[in-house]
Amino acid sequence: MARFRGRGMASVNYPIGMNLGGDPSQALIHSNPDGKFTVALSAIDLGQGMKQVTRQVAAETLGVPIEDVYVDTADSDTGPHDMGSFASRGTHRMGNAVIAAAREARGVLLEAAAEELEVNAADLVTDGRGNIHVKGAPSRSITVRATAQAAQFKQGKTIAGRGIFLIPLSSVDAETGEMNPNTAFAHACLVADVEVDDETGDVTVLGMSSAYELGRVINPRMVEQQLVGGAWMGISHALYETPEPYYPNPDHGPRDFNEYLMPGPGDIAPYSITILERPAPDGPFGGKGPGEMCANPVLPAIANAVYNAVGVRVNDLPITPEKILRGIRANGGAKPQARRGGAL
Amino acid sequence: MAKVPMQFRLNGSDRAAFADPADNLLTVLRRGLNEFGPKYGCGQGTCGTCSVLIDGELHLACLTLAAACEGASIETVSGMADGPNLHPLQNAFMEHFAAQCGFCTPGMLIAAKALLDRNPNPSREEVIDAIAGNICRCTGYEPIIQAILSAARVSPAQRRS
Ligand code: FES
Ligand code: FES
């Protein structure tokens, strides 16, 4: 009848995106008559921040204020083709497609401005605040808005850009089995501290610490929040969620949120995160993107922490009290393991 | 079944609807009155995203018979902002990144408002208790807890009730 503390660790090398027949994303950008830009994507923002990342990347590349960029991700019937929002591919794949589209649109924008100012487009720069001017001569300027209107109503030009980013299919070498499915890997290490009750089998997560290397972090607050939310999901998968808690008879499985368990706001643990940035050579401004790996290392770290606490190795998820109690009984009692790295 | 007329106040305006006497309030709000603030999550009282205030008290619209709200004053997330001025809780949710997909947010905001209306200075435990009936799949709850605690620190004079 005791509570045992344990510490577990897990690391992850996480491939960004996938490579089943090639992995393309497309983006289209056009200017509206008011000098604002619309980015059309078919990838969906499910709350992970796709729209915000797209706005930042597009505004930076176009050289216009972020408020002047709209992102339309709604419709895969009418939008440009995209593989979708999965495999943690959004920032990397779509971000690169958006940069390509924004570069082309910026080229047309500067040409239209050059025509109005009667200068060479190569001599023009943007100030990021909605103006275009001659390099070294800020007074010779025109607003993006006036340029967009001139392009549309005088010059008969479309200020627009097309972008695609493709990771081509990497075939398997028949001799060696070698392939190169991914170009960008993110990395993380996570430590979890738990307490296990040997009478009830209950696991309490006391706290977690992690370090994530994600390439250039395009929006730090959103990355941090994605990591916090993903870690909760990791705890949930490690200790709570299953459609078949009483397998092999699924008749007694959960039918609703009363029976399908997830940790509530009272079950969360303090979590400290360190973010490391090693920009990816082929990422948009060096970005990779966190995505699924927010949750991944939490599961093995908790499994290791449970083993460290009571000596029970649970090999199938979730790690329920029942499995822990059966393990403790099979071992003839809780068997706390050695621990390095100081007191918990 | 024959439809019956019902009237109540919704976010400060008098509204009337014809609805099946067995309809729940969530159905009448969303289908009858195009009030899409409260979300349909589970339809059986387990997720909290349909939360509304009825005469100031927190209720699950999916478990409330609409006809029982005759004459009542109903408040949804859509009524929290004062014109262009967001409620301090809404501002705090933005500040603290307390919404990701946003599906739980209407219910979280209403549950938090119910808490602050009766207890302007809640402890962390009281905040947790207040949102324990609301499921969030995305945020891990911590930013929501932080947002509510920080909105509570905004002086009541600045807060619209
Ligand atoms: S929809 Fe009412 S509680 Fe889920
Ligand atoms: S933000 Fe997605 S459910 Fe809470």
C-alpha cells in the first residue's frame, strides 16, 4: 500500500510529411483591387495554425503588412490541389508552396509598380508597410494599393502567383532497400515523472519536461501551445483512451464521453518546454513544424516512468490500472527500479 | 407533432420560434433561430460545448427542453461581446492561445462567464471545477485555465456583466 515515484525518458526523430507517391502542395495568390492579397490553399486549418503561418510566410515574401493577407483554405473542390493537413506536413510543404506563389506575385507587383513609376522593376523595394519605392530614394514611391489598382484598371495585369512544392516519390532500391523518403527531420526528448499507487494501479503524472528541435519557429506562441496541447493528448493516449477497455469483449466498450476516458482539466501536469531552432535547409524560412510529434514521446516516456516506479513493463496502450495491478501481482509486488538524475 | 410557438430573450433581444414541443434548446437555437454560437458536440450532456446561460445559470442546451425556456433570458457566446469590444474573457482567451480548433470555446467561455459572474476572484481549483464539464481536445486545458484566471484579474468595473 504505497505510492512509488518513477522517471521515464523518450526521444523521437520525427520525419516531416510523407512520401507515398510523392508529396506535393500547391498555393495560389492574387491581389485584390484594394491592394490586399488572397492566398488560396486546399489544406485545412484544424486549429494547428496553418492560416497564421501562411499569412506570415506570404506577407514576409510579398513584402506587405500581415494584415493585408487573407487566407482561404475552405474548399478542395475549387482550391489548388493539396495532399492535406496531416503527417505534420503543413508548415513545411504548404509554407514552401506559399513562398513560391508569393515570389511570383511579388515579381508582377514590382513590374506593375515600375510601369507606374517609370523605373526598372529591379530597382524597386518594398517597405513591408504597404509601399514600394526606388532603392535609395524613398520619395519615389507608390503604395501597393495604388499599384494593384493601376494593374487592374490601367495596365490590364493580374498580380498573381502560382506555387508548388513537391517532395518527389523516392523509390526503394531493389538491391539495398534504401530510399530517401524525407528531407526534414524534427527531434525531441521528453522526461516524465509519475507516481504509481500499488494498491489501485492509478498513475499520476507529476510533471514533464521536454526539448523540441523544430527548425525555425515561425510563430513561437502557437508552437508552444501546440506542444502543450499535444502533450495532453500524449498523456491521454498513454493512460486513458481506448475504445476497448475490456477487450476481448467490445460489447462493454465506451459509447460516449462518460465512458471514453480522457484527462480533464484537473488531471494535467506541469510541463516545461525548451525549444531549439536548427533551421531546415529546405524549410520555409527554415521551418519544420511540430504536429504529431507533440504527443509522440509522451507515450514511451510515461511507459518507462511506470516501469521505473514499480517495475511493470506495459506493452499495450493505454496503461490502465488493471494492467499495472496484474503486472505487480505477476512480479510478486512492486519492484522500483534504479533511477539516475536526482530526486523527483 | 404540431409545432408550438415559444418566446424568450436571446442575448438581449426578444425572439420567437415555432418548434416541436419535444425539441431541445440547442436545436431551437441552431436550427430555428440561426444562433450558431452554442455547438452540437455530443447531444447528450457529456461535452459542454452547447453551454448557455438561462436566467444567468449555466445549462447544457442539448439537455434543456426549449419549451421550458418560455419567457427566460438566454445568453450564448454570441452575446458576450459589447459591439466591437470583446468581453475580457474573450480577450484573455486570445492572449493565452486558449483556442485551437475552437469547437469547445463557446462552451468554455460561457462556463467561465458563469463562474466569474458569481465568483469574481476564483482560485485555480475553482476554475478547474467550473470547466470540468467541458471537454477540450486541443489545448490541454492549461491555457484555458490561465486565460480565465487572468480575466478574473481584470477589475470587475472593466468587466461587463
Ligand atoms: S452537445 Fe450538449 S453537452 Fe455535448
Ligand atoms: S480548442 Fe479544440 S476542442 Fe478546445
